[in-house]
Amino acid sequence: MTAILTEGLTKKFGNLCAVDSLDLSIEKEIFGLLGPNGSGKTTTVLMLTTLLAQTKGSASICGHDTLLAPEKVRDCISYVPQDMAVDTNLTGRENMLVFARLYGISDPKDKVDELLAVMELSDRADDLAKTYSGGMRRRLELAEALVHEPEVVFLDEPTIGLDVAARRSIWNHIRKMTKKGMTIFMTTHYMDEADQYCDRVGIISHGKVAAMGTPQELKSRLMKDVVTVTLEGEYHPVMLEGAVFVGESEGTVSFTAGNGREALPLLADALKQAGNCVKAMSLREPSLDDVFLQSVGKQEEPKGFEEWKFRMMLHRRN
């Protein structure tokens, strides 16, 4: 059975179409939904987790319709939001027991001890969560999400704000979850994580899927080499046969080329002739960042985005 299926999934907030006719079919895998701010990632997650009703279209989780059978959907999923939600005035064990009892676990103590051990928190289980590091709190949230053995786990920016070591630790635990047959649906701004850990990714722009596939498939759609140019001042566009403009970001511009070594000096000349002040140029293989830039380009926040953020803030408070 398909773990997550959407057909024409759409959500509007007034004149803003946050998600526009989204079609997804996700099996037992780690699926990453990528996109700039305001692209519709969080709105999609809220609809799939039954926390927000769609305007039109349909969505089902493990065969259960999110509108017609929300209770059955919630029985087979877990959702770890971007903002950490552990009760810092309780111990790690007490936080876990709250979730175990909410889900009606028959022998909560044994289950809690098992999950605390899996997340390497046993030695700190009876310490207040306020004494935990960010990485430990995130591991505690993952343990809470697993207490009822869900089939699908939604992770919204699971490693945001964590250092490199903590991010690596979280991903080690997420990968262990998939070995038990769970489907992981995640959002992230870290392209390196999506590239390394996701089986497939979808890039969403203005509520629509702009690209979909495995990280390797998406990277292979670009031409062979990537030329990155660091500029001083404004970028003045150039046209050069054999080199394709990918995107502009924080003082750099990127191009793809079938033969990067041949294109490099030609591109340098073309940039200078167009009035660009070139500080440095480099040549490398394509990354998921390049695919992302090519798919979404340089975007401003959509009209109505501030209203959308306000509505989401009220929704989360309630």
C-alpha cells in the first residue's frame, strides 16, 4: 500500500494559493520536500497530518483519507514539528510516559525504557529536559514519536539549529527508523542532508512541484560541470554558447557546461565584457543546491505571505 498519496491537493488562504494541485505518491522511503520560504512545505505537512483541511483535492495516509478518517490517519502517524515541543520541566522519562499513556500503551515503562535506550538517553532519563542539549531534546522528540510504532513519521526541519555532530547523530537514528519499515516525510533547508540521506526529493515552488526524483537523478539532469563565479558588485547577465545560467545567490552566480574546462576562460571573458567584476571562479560537479537554484530561481516571498505566517502562528497556538 502506498504510504502517502495526494491528488490535486490544494490549500488557499484568501487570495494566496499556498499549495496548488499537489500530486504525490510516496512508498516506504525517506522523502524530502524542499523549497524556499513560502513555497508550501509546512502547509503540505499540516494537511497530511490532519491539522489543516485542504481547500480541494484529496490526501490519504496508509489508505486512510485525511478528511474522512482523520482518527485512523493519526493512529498510524507521528509528527515532530520544527519548534521543539518537549516539556522542559519534566524529566526525559516523564516526557516519554506522558506520550505512552496518551497512546494507550499497555506496558509504558518497558516501552519507554526501550526507546530511551535506542535514542541513547538512558543515562540522562531522570534529568530534567531543561538540562538537555538541543540534540538530546530532538532525540527525545523522536523517541516520543516512535512510542506507538507509527507507519509514517513527519519531520519538519528535524536538524535545524543543531551543530554538525548533533545533526549526524539525529540522522543515524532516522536511518534506523527506516530499517523498521517506516516511511519518513521530512522538510529541510539543508541540501547536503537531502542529498545524502533522502531516497527521493521533491522541490516545491509557489505550491507546485518543480522537480522530483532521487538526488542523483536530479543532479544528472544538469549538464556535466558547474562553474561558480564570485563577483564584486551587481551581476550583469551574459549569454554564452555551451554555458547555461543556473542561478544567483549571495554574491555568486552559477553556470553549467558540458565541458567546464573549455567553458571557464570563455565565460571569464564574457563576464568581463558585460561589465562584471570577477573575483574568483571555480569548477566542480553539480550538487543538489544547483538543482534547487535551477528549479526555484531567486524568489521573493509571495504576495500574502505575511498573512499566511500570521494564520500559521494562530493555528500552532491553538
